[in-house]
Amino acid sequence: MSSSISRRHFLASATFVAAATAAGGLFGAGGAQAAPSTYTPDWNSVDQHPAAPEWFQDAKFGIYFHWGVFSVPAYDSEWYPRNLYQAGSNANTHHIATYGQPSAWPYHNFINGAQDLAGNHVEFAPKLKSAGGNFDPDEWVQLFVDAGAKFAGPVAEHHDGFSMWDSQVNEWNSVAKGPKLDLLALFTNAIRAKGLKLLVAMHHAYNYNGFYEFAPAQTDPSLKKLYGQLGAAAENQLWYDKLKEVVDRAKPDILWQDFKLDAVDETQKLKFLSYYYNQANSWGREVVATYKDGMNGKGEMFDYERGGPGDLTTPYWLTDDSISSSSWCYTQGIGYYTTQQMLHSFIDRVSKNGNMLLNIAPMADGTIPQAQKDILLGIGDHLKRFGESVYSTRAWTVYGEGPTKMGGGSFTTPHAGTAQDIRFTRDKAGNVLYATVLGWPGSSVTIKTLASGQINLSSLTSVKLLDSTAGTYINLPTPVQSASGLTVSLPSSAPYSANAYVLKLTFSGGIPSLRPAAGAVGFKDVNYSPTGTVLPAGDYTSSQLQDAGLGALSLSSLYLAPGYQMVGYSGDNFTGTSWTFTADNPDLRVTGNNDQVASLRVQFNPATYFRIANVTNGLALDSGGGVASGSDLKQWTWNGSNNLQWQAVDVGNGYYRLVNRTNGMVADGWGATSDGSTARQAPWNGGTNQQWKITLRGAGRYSITNRTTGLALDGGGNVASGSVTKQWTFGSSSNLLWDFTAQ
């Protein structure tokens, strides 16, 4: 999983972030249509499956583990089976020195058992404690319970092709070989006994789609099966047969799959999905099927590897992350993230409408290293004390505030927050808002999001600090709201030690609606009630409005952020009568548009001029005034000049032209092809080099990407006023992010 090769699907993940943010609102776990009683193997049928059942949205936290044959060498990573065959790689060099040439000492020796060059017997053969070994699945699951997990389960088969159950279709399994134990059954029984939901992870799509590309061609039919060399038709059938066995034997609540589903035969994928969903109906359970690629993304749940979105994203999503920064399986010298990094990133993900699946890396004999236990128990300590702010909560209108930015796609490092970072959740009833502060802020904290210009707090009845024992609270003085935020007085020193502190804000009635900093908020009733649905800039068909939680033909009032407009249509897909809204509207009945909007577009108002300021350096995009066509775009300290003001005018297909107020010219990518190329300006000619995709990346910040070049506007860092504006491949740097402020 965590290797350069698995990053091949990063662009697809990053695209999903943008698409989901553009298409999503806040609430709603998918379409509201009723699930069919019987599924058929076609997308129209399986797309109706509810992707995120309520129990899953309530659960928030799960644990799984990369543990198997690849744990025996304890070197490189779980990709050791692949890398040992790649000449010159670290794994190859290590393997030759420790075991011998791969041609003479192949990977399957770790399964069958063999001597290394030092004369030691090596084999994946953990023994139960009851048989004198170190492996106890019940102890593992108790650790997961103590960590606060609500679902858990094994990697039942990784890319290496070794099945951890008594497979009838794959002789390379844990009952026929190695431990001679049905490991999936042992974990299933232990997990069910503790009342957790069962997750089973399957990574076998990559087994025959690239994992063993450096391994020699096999002649033995059995070895062809292990090394993914049976041929496309047989491999695709085996992919399905293994999943069917797992479904029938374990009855998993979550069937998680790794990448390369896009290379699996579509007929087999649809057979699997319909079979799993029909079996779940017969069990009387609501189940979850995940994907990273290769699915329609409607009846299944998208999973970000080692990451998550930079902002609130719908539909509901999942991330899988690892306790280790260096490997998903145990290796000698394995490195770990800190408890704060894992806990704070988890809290961040929950605030953005997601769950976290955390991987641990047990040793080959079944021992879980103490350092890993400590991190899990640290997370569990927070959840034991403050779990009411996590479990069974929902994301609020915004995810939080503060300087520490987390997420932004797959493969984004977990970060610890600071005492200036706050993350929000709410109870399902919508009467309680939790504000989790990622550090002790001192004798007071000001929540900037709750400023007087943003929200009416007249219905706030109390603010309490969650105390160190679950269900107990410390009463706080009446907070003070101002234009700067809501200032809450706290004890002069931290009353207990914790990795985060939680404020509980209780309201009489629902939590008041928050005015948006960007885009719009739509409401199903007049006078901005009940809790609204966030609609970032983008186009929304009827089904997308349904997914966002607002629904078609239900808009009755709306908030608009400064400089935005909403265009509503009476028909789906932006057809029929249209209405343009450029200001807040508490009651669409007055204009005759109540419950009439079937599809809509949220756009920048073309009549508004914006200051477009770089997040890193604070400088504003600058035309330079009455300059010649082809002149460089620059950046300048904001002074109110028309040179620094721009219109964002929609040109269709989600693209805008950026028009300068002084000279009327537009920002132009100029056909650049390489990172560092200068952005320029020219009169509008309709070319794609003058069209820009403006994508919300979290906290009201945008990337601005050229349609021709595919490169994003780049401030270049902490540069001097007057510096040129460049273009760069979009990544995690704040140099590529811009604030739009209406003038």
C-alpha cells in the first residue's frame, strides 16, 4: 500500500477530492431512495445500495492490521514479496544476503518453510498462546476495544496471494500451510464476541495486475496461482471466488478493498457487489463496500489512502491510515507517528464527514509491539473520556478553524494540531455543537467562526468543558460574542492532562445557521431552518442535491457568501425556467420559487470584484495597470488599487475567466508546459489558456488551475511585492492556494 507504485492512483483520488467538494454539500450519506430488496449485477441496481449506513456514520473509528507472510522477513515493507524480485532494490539486496538468490530461494519459501543462509528455519507459522505461542486473537481484540474502535478486522489477503482462511479455491492458505489455522475465523469470532462490527480487507486485485511483475514466469499451475499468472479470465474468476468465500464464511459488515479494482473485469465486480448486498439482505444487515478506484461511487464508499479531504466533503467517506510512517507491516526499525498526530488527524477527519480505519503492524509471531499499543491506548483514552463529541456525531456546517491544515487528498501526512486549532462536530439532533481544541489554549479561547457577523447565538443556553470523566462537565461563565468571535473563559490552568479539550455548546432548539464564508447554504424551510446544507461553488443536478442532503424541489431559503450567486433551474440538468439569486433570501415563497429548484449552480457573482490573495505571502494578484498584452501577472501588497481587483466570470463547464478591473485583460496560462512558467495577461479571446478551474481546497481557500496547462497559479512563497506569479503542478503547498475577498 504505502509505496511509490500505489501512488499511481493518487491522481484519481485527488480528482475525487475536487469533484466531491464541488458536487457535495454537508449532510446526507447518499441518495434517499429506498434500497431494493434484491440486487441484480448491473450498475443501476447496485448504485441504489446505501453506501454509508447510520451505524457506520456513528462508529467513526476502526482498526485493521497488515499481518501475514510478508511479516516474516520484517524488512522493507509489506511489498517485500514484490521488491525481492526487483534487481538492485533494497529488498533484493537484503534477500540475497539473508536467504540467497530469489531464483533459488523464492517468496513461497516463507509459506512452505525453509532455512535461511544462517541455518534458521523461517516460516509464517504463528502459534496460539494456548499452544505455547505468542498469538492470542482475543487479546488483540480487547486492545481494539480499549482503543475505542467500533469496527475491526484482518487483511484477509494482501497482494501476495496468500489467503488467511480455509479457502477451497486457493491452496495457498493459512489452514493448508504455515500456521495451519483459520485466521479469518479466529478473528471473526473474537471480534463478534466483543460486539464490534467486522471488517475484512482484501487487496488481491493487484496480485495479478502488477504486483509480481518482476517475478519469474512459473510453470507449476499452483505457483502460477500464487504469483498471479493464470491469465486474465481465470484470474478475474478467482478474484470473485475468493470474495464469495469471504462473504459466505465471515459475513463481514465492511468489505474493504485496495486499489486496482479498475483493472478487474466489470462483470465480476458487479457479480460480487450484487451477491454481497443480497447476502446482507438475507442476514438482515446493512453493509459497507469500499473502493479506491474502479467503482461508480454511488452504492460504495470511497476510501482515501493515508489522507482525507481538505474540507467538508460528501458523500460520507473513509480513510485508511497506518500507525507507522515507514511501513504497513512490521519491520525491524519501524517508525511510528505520535499519539497526537494520529488522534488529531482522526478528529479532523470526523469533523469533515469521514471515518478513520487505522492500521497496526503486529510481528510475525503474533506479538503487538508496546509502542503500537501505547498509541492505540492514547486514542482510546481520549475516546473513553470525550467520546460523546465523536461517536454518533455528525459534521457541522464548517469543519473548524486554526492554522494547521490537514488532508487535501490521499498520501497526506497526519499532523498534530495546536491550541489555536478547533474542530467542530454536532449531535444528531442538531442541538449541541462540540468544539474540540487541539491543545490547552490558556485562560480563554476565542472561537472566530462564531463571530457576531457570522451567527446569531441568542439561543445558546450553556457552554461547558467536558471533564476528565465521561459524562461530567465543568460549568463555564457566560461567553462573550463580538465581531472577533465567541470568547469563552476557561480555568486559569488545565484542570487535567489531555491531548485535546472539548467545549460543549448547548442551544434551545437547533444550532443556529452559520453564514457561509464561500459558496452558499441552502435550507429546506423558510427563515434559514432547519440546519442548512453547504453548497460550495459548483453545479448540482437533482441527484447531486439529493446526495448533498438538500434534495431537489426543496430549497426554501438560502444564504450566499459575499461575492457569490446561485442560479436555480426548474428542471433537472439546468433546464427550464431559471432564477438568479445574488443575496440572502429568507423566504423563496415571496418570489414564487419555493420548492421549485430542481437543479442549481453556485457561482462567483460576475458583477463582483475580488481581491485574490496568496495564502503563503498575503500578496494580491496584480495586473500592473495599463500594460501591454502578454505582460506578466505579478503580486503586490494590497492597497485597494483597481490593479489588484478581479472579476471571476463563468464561461461554462466549471471554468472562469479572471478579468482585471483596470485594463480589462484576463489571466492567461500562455501555453506553459513546465512548473515555474510565468502566468500572463491578454485580452479575452475565448481560448482554454484563458480559462481557469477555481477549486475550493478547504477553509475558504482555492486553487486556480489553467484549463490548457493543467498548472495552478503559484505565489512562489514568501516573495517580495512586485514578484511574478507562476504556475505549478498542484500539491500540498499553500503557495498554490488563494483567498477570494469580495470588494
